[in-house]
Amino acid sequence: MDNADEKEDPTETTAEQISRQVCQRIRDLRQQAGWSLDVLSKACGVSRSMLSQIEREQANPTLAVTVKIASAFGLNVTDLFQYSHRTPNIDVVRAADPSHIFREDPDCTIRTLSPLNLEKDVELYEVRLTPDGSLQSAPHFEGTREFLTVQKGSVRVISEEEETVLGRGDSASYKADVPHEIRNDGRGEASVILVVIYR
């Protein structure tokens, strides 16, 4: 057999990559718009199941389907393909996106505010604690620090053997490479914005 016949067609690989990028772009556009699959389905006339398969890269949209989806976002096909080759300037995390719920139990809810696809040494969270609820953490990597701002209620921050009480609008930074805890110190729900910085 001729060895040339065994070589992969670079055009085919590129086409697969472009198709994957378009599928990802459709998902990103929908999430940035805050639309459910049902809303997009009604807007473009493509079935919900087909949209779901496209977003999960289990189906490649035909040109006709791509035109319908692009039109629903006020774009043309050229725009959709151009966008697939660049990173968007604005990466949105929607409040109702369940994929960003990092932890949810009766005492504590943690929502990731930073994009999940980023390789990062900084993480941003919203932490909500019920009365008497707490977030206890084992030591992170050496040099890790946390920065916290109270949005609602009152919390007690404990870093190893030191502790302090913070009220609404107060901020604190502390070592997080030792045992540490955020505890609701008030009678109502407490909400804080938490930034974790890894050295």
C-alpha cells in the first residue's frame, strides 16, 4: 500500500477542529445570553435535543442549522465562524448557571465566580452561610492566602490560632496554608466574597 494513502488529511483535522469550536461557541453564546436550551430552540427553530447534541459536540450542525442558530443571536454564519477562532473579550458567569455551584449543603453554599475553563492561580467565590454555618478548610499549598469581604451579615474568620469578627463591608486577608475557617457569627444568613490566591 502506498504510504501516502496512510497519511492523515490535514484539511479533515482542521474541519473537525472548526466544527468543535463552532459547537463550543454556540454553547458560549447561549450561556452569555442567559438562555436555556428551550429558549434557543424557540428562537431558532432547531429542536432542543439537536441543540443539546451540538453543544455536547455529539452532532455537527449542517449549514442550514448553523444559519438558523446564528440568526437567533443576531449574527450571520461568517460572524459565528470568525468568533470561533478568537477568545471573547467578555466571559460571563450567569447567576443561575448550576455548573458553577461548587458546594451546596444545609449550612454552606459556595458558588464559583471565576470562569471554570481558566488555568489560574487566583480563584473567586461567593460563600453563603446559614446561621451557625461554617466553612472549615484544611491547609492549602504553602504560601496560599485568602482575601474576604463581607457582603451580608457577620462572620468570624479563624486562621490557625488567630480570629477576628467582620461585619458588612469589612474585609480581611489571612494565611490559608494553615487550618482556617469562616463561621457565621450572626443570627441571619451571611454572604462573603472570597478570593483565594496561590503563590
